[in-house]
Amino acid sequence: FSTFPGSPKWRKSHITYRIVNYTPDLPRQSVDSAIEKALKIWEEVTPLTFSRIFEGEADIMISFAVGEHGDFYPFDGPGQSLAHAYPPGPGFYGDVHFDDDEKWTLGPSGTNLFLVAAHELGHSLGLFHSNNKESLMYPVYRFSTSPANFHLSHDDIEGIQSLYAPSPS
Amino acid sequence: YPLHGAVTQGHPSMDLAQQYLEKYYNLKKNEKQIFKRKDSSPVVKKIQEMQKFLGLEMTGKLDSNTMELMHKPRCGVPDVGG
């Protein structure tokens, strides 16, 4: 695993998130549930807790966008770049952007929203890419396991716990 | 061609490699120009850096395994810090 330069991390254990908009590919409830599940995998192995807000500025603002979308990293249409996220910090830091030119799904076809969200939220919490192919934080997308049975790799757990310590439970 | 015998300047593979290295491996503009010159060693080094990071054999060439991985969908966050 690796962390961003300077190892930025949240200096609090309770983090807010907001789903700013939705993809037309999935019902809203499915998007909500995929994001919740993705946060839960990190919550289970750290002292961090997450709560959703519906207005105002959350620590992690989650949105779907196409092409140029207000930062210096425009999306590139279908394929290749699926999403990106920023390391912890104020303002746009911590935010997650999904490329809405992808076909977002909850299954093995298209791009699985839960898996990508879990990866991107790893960035939002301070993890950089891992060169370990088994790690969730490996940069290349692969659908290798049913999201229902998904587990973080040791590499991911070691990485996040190096920033936040293990879960107290 | 110094990178790979089967790949020539202006070839789609070359364009993809250039874009990929620029986007995810911090290939700089002056290094991009090297794609047009005979001495491509800095670009070979960048390709090797990418191959090492992604767990591929470090050939420094745009071989089929490397090209296959570059075509796969991925996270948009660069693999090397800027």
C-alpha cells in the first residue's frame, strides 16, 4: 500500500458524506446502498464512522459527471478512467467523482459501482494506489469477486490502519 | 523503432501509450517530445516504471501484456504523485 505525499488523513473520527447527484443507470436507492456498503468496508477496520447529510458541505461530496466537470481532470468518455477522488482535506479534498459516461451496474457486467466506490473512498480516506494486484487500491478495475462476499486484502487493511489504527471492536 | 519493432510513430498504440504515461505517470511535455526522436530512453524508463508499478515484466516495450493492461478501465488518480 501507499499513502498520498505527506500522508494526509482526517483528524477526526466522524466523517460526513453527501450524494450530490445520481447516475441514470441505477435506481437512487441502489446508488445509496452501494455507497453505504463501500463506506462500511472501511468503517469495519478503523475507528471511523460515517453519516450522510443531504445539504451543505460534507467532508466527502460524491457526484456523477461527464467530461470537464469543474476540476482540472476531465473525464474521458466511456472506458479507461472510471472515477477519481481526492485525499483528505477541506473543500474539494476528500470528494469522489464518478464518470457518468460509464455504464454503472451492481453486477459483473458494466462497471460495478460498489467496487469502484470502495476504491475511491479509500483515496478519500488517504490511501494512494497499491501495486499489489490483490489489493482494492490497485488502480486497474477488475470484477473478481461477488461484491456480496467482498473482503479487503491485508494490504488494504494494513494501509488504512497505518493511518487510523484498527477498529476498537 | 527503438521502443518496439512493431510500433511506429503515429500508431494508435503509441498515442495510447503517450496519453497513458502523461495522465498516470507524469510524463512531461519535454519528455513527450522524445517520442518523436530516436533517443527514447527516458520514455523506456517511464514504460518500465509503469510496468513495475502494475506488476508487469519490465521490458520497457509496449508488448501485448502492457497494451492489454493499458486498455483496461481504471481509476483516474495517477499512479505517481504530481
